[in-house]
Amino acid sequence: MNKYVLDASALLGLLNAEQGSDLVQDRLPQSIISAVNLAEVVTRLSILGMPEKAIRETMDLLALEIFAFDEKQAFEAGFLSIYTRPLGLSFGDRACLALARSIQAVAVTADRAWKELEIGVEIELIR
């Protein structure tokens, strides 16, 4: 079983060679991503002008397993809003946390606000 669930911020940190990208690189072979967070990454890269073909090739090279956002995760992400709303976390953030919680994995993010959460999910900051 995979041990890490990447938030969009962590994957973007890796792709942009930002501080903490080495940690994400080390976790990559044992990581998965929610389809919701993949959509966030694709959105950001598209907005920055990266061509579709290059985005698809980059994602293929990473060989990340992509988990569909299902009914169970939809309920979990919705229920997490009570805890995450005061910290300003997004739907994408909750999708990542819901997946990590459902498979008992570590959520990897660049978002420092996540460290304030007490929801039964181990959180690892990349910086």
C-alpha cells in the first residue's frame, strides 16, 4: 500500500523545484494523488501556459497512481469542512485529506495551516 498522498501544493513544489521538492521527490515512489488534486495541478500548469501535451507527458513520467474521487471520499471531504473551514482550506485540500484518512496514509503538503488540524491524519510539510 502507498504511504503518502500528495496535495497539489506538494506536487507543484516538485515540478517548480521549490524548497522542499527534494522531500517530495523522495516520497514519490510511495505516493498517490487524488484526481481532484491532479485537476488542480493541471489547472495551474495550464494557466501558466504549459502545453497540454507537455502536462500529460510530465504526469506520465511521474507515474503517480491517481485515485478517483468516489462517494466515500465525497462524504468524508464534506464532513471535514467543519474542521478545515476556520483555516481556509479548500475543497481540493479536503479531497487530499479525505483520501489520506481513508487509506491511513500521510498527507504531504506545502500548506502550513494543515499542521493545526487534529483530524486523525498525519501531515508532513515540505517546507
